[in-house]
Amino acid sequence: MVNAGATANITNEFRYEEILSSEQVKDIERMSGCTAHRRRQNCSNMCFHNKYRTIDGSCNNLRHPTWGSSHTGFRRVLQPIYENGFSAPIGWEKGRRYFGYLKPAARLVSTTLISTHDITSDDQITHMVMQWGQFMDHDLDHALPSVSSESWDGIDCKKSCDNAAPCFPMEVPPGDPRVNNRRCIDFVRTSAVCGSGATSILWGNLTPREQLNQLTSYLDASQVYGYDDELARDLRDLTTDHGLLREGAMIPGHKPLLPYMSGQFVDCRRNPLESSINCFVAGDIRANEQVGLLAMHTIWLREHNRIARALHEMNPHWNGEKLYQEARRIVGAEMQHISYRHWLPRIFGIELDDLLPTYRGYNPNLDASISNIFATAALRFGHSLIQPRLERLNASFQPIPQGALNLRDAFFAPWRLVEEGGVDPLLRGMFATAAKLKLPEQNLNVELTEQLFRTAHAVALDLAAMNIQRARDHGIPNYLEWRHHCNMSHVESFEDLAGEISSGKVRQKLRELYGHPGNIDVWVGGILEDQLPGAKVGSLFRCLLLEQFQRTRDGDRFWYENPSVFRAEQLAQIQQVTLARILCDNGDNIARVQPNVFLLPTNSNSYVSCDEIPNVDLRAWADCCDNCEDSGTAVLRVRRASEKYLAPTNDAKNIIDSLTSHDEKMQYLRRMFEESDREIKRLQKHIEILSHTMDELKLLLPKGTKTRQ
């Protein structure tokens, strides 16, 4: 019997020389591509590193240059549990018991507890909450599957039901409601960090297997720009010196799409029988996964180029590299602001200021690397928000002739973006219709558990089962271990779970499947918890999400609120951004939208003209140069002491007088007061940060040094 949280004394139990010959070690080195060295980062170019991010995230933390960089390991919060102490996943050894009970098949847990045909729509949040969550997640983490889908013995993971690394197939239990002609659903383990698990012998010891994050851990728009220099360069338009990203095909009457793939590493499991139109290429390899996600990638490509062109017009003396880096810096800041100020409050039910400590600037001692539990379980709460179909609406918010898309028809179908109306119908469907509501017995819709990627696999995949199997692959401790970590109540019986999982029927199913509460998989326990008031997660996932989102903010030297990143007038403009404005600027012909696209339209959040949505005034980035007068372009210099744009403008009285109806005047005044209040709070926070920074600087002065007050 294995108790959760138990760790093996690997050093005492194993000596790799007793297990493997020197020739076998060489075989591991050759087949894994892993040699006994670690890459070194050169952070000496401080002219660059003081101002801009690297593409791969290195040198963000100058003390620990690899923290948060791409192709490094996920951060562990709790020690992993492997059945052989260092590598074999949970469930690898048939018959192994935990707390006296077998681990139930991941597929059985899915069909018994998670999958649902019944759907209830949320009465508050839109489907855009789901879509932004997926898009943002693809900026933070990707547990890259093993580069090979065959075992060292030549076993094809798609054709075999044997556990043979990297194959870790999901068993299909007897009487499965869908799969009756196969014993398993294929599954490939995540790539391991070089020098961990089996390859740790190259360093002369045995250490637990750690999983590789393909992406940078920072919220830096890597899904737009890429995660390494080669991809980033490929995505750029270097035919001009204007700092643009490459654009693709243009549908008549529409704006440019993403470029088509042409040899890049892209997840493109499209059905060639449906269309000859190829997959698109973006900063993340999963852009084509479903057409709603593809629409988001498209509008952010356009946003970069819109900003770069505006900066070039204002600053004709800037070269292409500066235009690219400045536009990239603005885009990343916009995503950070939207995620923390607009999206996360919808997830937690309250403003983030009430959950996270006040931002006090960059903390170089904090590792912002994405935690394994965050990527493998906590952020996957979003799967419970997904509707079984994507609505597609015209400018009048009515269905387009092709109608809504069942999810099964939206997966890896890039041709639909080209041939069925472009991005606008999908985007309107996201912000005009509700997300799915998670209820105790309505967790993941059947399009995700019974029809996932059906054209690319012999048996359609099951997202819920994959979430469970992935956590086992990563050696993630059980649900009770994480409850203890988050200071939740002690649990000895299934009835002790009633405070978080109130449904007696759900607890009974857990008992039948797992036998002991200590056996429950963490994602299963977390997803089944009752949502907190106004929130979309329960207590456990709130704890785990907050831990990571604080690190993502405080451990990022380039966080947009860090006083050294933007001038005050520039930060004031970044804080104007909303996803509604991004849609207005970069949709093909989106003219009306509610101000908060994460909330359903109501009287206080009704559709308005895009003209009424505040924009980011890029004049705050206007520069001056020698002989600019000769360039033929007037360049405005925005100084620190200059007047900043505020929504309540100086001629507000004239604007009010020009409005005809009483309702219009009241609506304008309400908006003006709200934006003034936001500006006051921003200034108060800025004063706090400056005060904190001054206190830190004083500590660096020699004792007895007098400072001016």
C-alpha cells in the first residue's frame, strides 16, 4: 500500500550503476538527446535586458536567469509521487493500491462523475471568459508531450494498450458507454526535463522526473510572439523595417489572417478531406486547436501590427527592431491588465485587490515559474465553462447562415475561418452568449469527453480522463495532500468532504470509485468542489490559482505596474484597455459591443457603439529626435509633467450639453465618475509603490546619511 505524500529515499534505495550498464547509459543519452550539461544564459547586454524581455524568458530574473524561461521544468509545490520513487507514474503498476484501494481508471471516473449531456447556461458570465482563459493559458504553459509516440521497443502509442514509455494508455473499462471495440485510449507522457527521472543517471544520481514547460512562464504574449528566437524571427515581417508581424491571406472585406504554416512545428491535426486550406502559424503551436482560439490569435496579431504602424507614424526615426519591441511591450501589458483587472475578478467573484496583497514592485527572490499543479490541475477548471457548441452571430446578433458549430466540428478546422465568415461571427458568439454553468453533476460536456479530436485519433479522446491521467503522469499528489497544503479542513471520511462537496450523490460516487478519500485525484476533487459565492472555482483551486497568479505578477521584472517599465502617462493609457476595445479595433467589422465582454449584456452593461469604448492613446509613446521636423511628420513629445488623458475630459460640460436625452447624459456622467474613481485608485497605488521604493532605497544608504524629506 502506498500512502499519498510518501517519498522514497532514492539515494539509499537505488544506485544506477547496479541497474544499468555503461552501454545502456550511452543508449539513454543518445535516444533522449540529453547530455550531462546545463545551458548557461548570457545576460550581459544590459542595454537590452534593462528595457525589453527576451523571447525565451531568460534574463528576466538577473539573479536566476533561467527562472521562468521556456524549455525549463515546472515548479514543484509538493514533492512528486512516483511508483518507483523517481519516474513511474501513478497507475503504472497494475494492482498497486493506494490507501488500500486500486486507482480507478481515468476513463471510468470521467464517465461516472464528470461527463454530462445536460447543460445549464451561466446567468452572469459570457463564453468569452472561457475563451480568454484558454488563450491566456497558452501564454503560460504547455506540457509538451514526448517528441516520440513510440516506445524504445518500437511500440506505437496509438496502436498499443501496453504501458511502455512514453506510452501510458488510458484503460477503457467494461461496459463503456462509447468505446466498445478497443481496450484503451492512447496517451503519451509529457517530456521530462533533461537530467530528471531516467536521464538523471547522466548526472550520476537518481532524481524524480520533472516535466518540461515549452513556454515562458511569464504573462508576456508568447502565444503571439513565440517561445524561442527561431520561431519569433519566423513570425516577423522582415520585408520592411516597420516592426510588423507576418500577415497571411486576406478575405475580401476583411482584415488579414495569420500566415499559413510552411514547415514550422505546429499541432495541425486537420482533416485534409474537409478542405485543402492549411493550418495557420502563431506563437503557440496549439493555435489551430479550435476556431474560437484561432480567432483570438488573429485579433492579437492585428493588434500588434496596428500598434506598430501607429508608432511608426508618430516616430518615423525608430527602426524596425524598436518598433517591434515597443509594440510587443504594449501588447504584453494589455494582456496583463485584461487578465488581472477584468478576467480574474470573474473567476474569483471579487476584485483581485481583495485577494492578493497590494503590489509593491518586483520581487527578485520570487520564482515566477509555472507550478506543476497550476498547469496540470488548477487552471484546468476552465474546462467546466465550455459550452458544447460555438455560436456564430452576424452584426445584428443573429445566427449566420452556416449556424452554430458543435465543438467536434470546431477542432482543427482552420478552413472555417476562411470560408465561413472570418473572426467576427465567432467573437460575437463569445461575448454575446453565456458560458456553461458548472453544477455538481454537470462538469464537462460530452463534446469534450466523447468527441475530442475525433478525426485525428482511432478513438476520440476524453478531456476529463486526460486531465486525470496527466496528473498521474506528473506524479501529482492526491486531493487531500493539496487540501492540507491550502489549510483546508482535515478529512478522514467522505462525509468530511461535505463542506466543499455538498452533494451526497457525488460523494457516494467518489466512495464507490476511490474507496478512500486519500485516493482521490486532485483535479477530480477540485473540479467537484462547490463554487464559492460569485466565483467559478471552489476553495482548493482558488488557493492554488492565487499562489501562481501572485508569483506571475510579483516575480516578473517587466510587470506592467512596475514603475520602471512604463512612464506614468503610458501606464495610465494601458489601464484604459479592455478586451472590448481590442475587439473593436481588430475585428473585421465589429461595431457594437458591451463594455465588459466577460459579463452578459444587461442594462448596466448594454451594447454600445465602439466609439464609446475608451481607447489607449498611443501619443504617450511619441518621441522626439534630431531633425524630426525634416521628416514630414509632426512628432508629439509627451512629458512626465504633461497633462494625461483622462476619460472625464476638460470639455465634459460641452459633451453633456450635446447629448439629447436625459438617459444619455446620466450614462455619460456615470461612466465619467467610474473612470475618475479608477484614476484616483491608480494614483493611490502608485503613491504606495513609490513610498515603498523610497523606503527600500533608504535601507541601501550608509548609516547616518541624511536624506531630504
